[in-house]
Amino acid sequence: MGGMNENITEDRNGADSCHDKLQITNDTEVQDAIGPSGHRRNGKVARLPKGVREQLNELLDDGVEYAEIIKTLGDAGKGLTKHNVSQWARGGYRDWIKEQERKV
């Protein structure tokens, strides 16, 4: 995945106007969680911002218990359950480990 994401903001009424602002976000800041099959992961953890997923992955890597991870994430972890973290640990986290190994 390369390039830039472009989002056009709308005015308060939701209508496009001639004063629309073009908001460009670097892909490295907002990056989808992609599984080994190339499909986008879509669970609750996968929908978190990349920085939060990174923090969660590092906590898993440190052996922190699921409930403590959710607590540590604070507002970013609001709505997550131990089951969500467990599912991520068996999927997205393993992908993250492989990615870290490739970087070395």
C-alpha cells in the first residue's frame, strides 16, 4: 500500500461547499491491519488507530494480562473486552510479530 489518503471535509450541514478543505493523511499514520491473506482485519482491535494497536501489541509482547491491557489503554480501550484482545493475540498480534522479525 503506498500513496496518500485524501479526505474532503464537508461543512457543518454535511454538504460540499466551494470552501472544502483537502485533508491529506500519511498512510503510515492511518494504516489498516492487514492479515497474511492480504485481507483487511476488521475486529475491534483492528479498527483502533495504528498507534494504539502498536501499544497493545507491545503490551502483549511484554506478557501483560488482557484486562490490564484494556485498563492501560484507557479511553482508547473503551469498549474492548478480554475476548477482543484474545482474538487479536491469535491473529493481528502474530502478524505484528512477523512484521517485527522482517524489520530486523
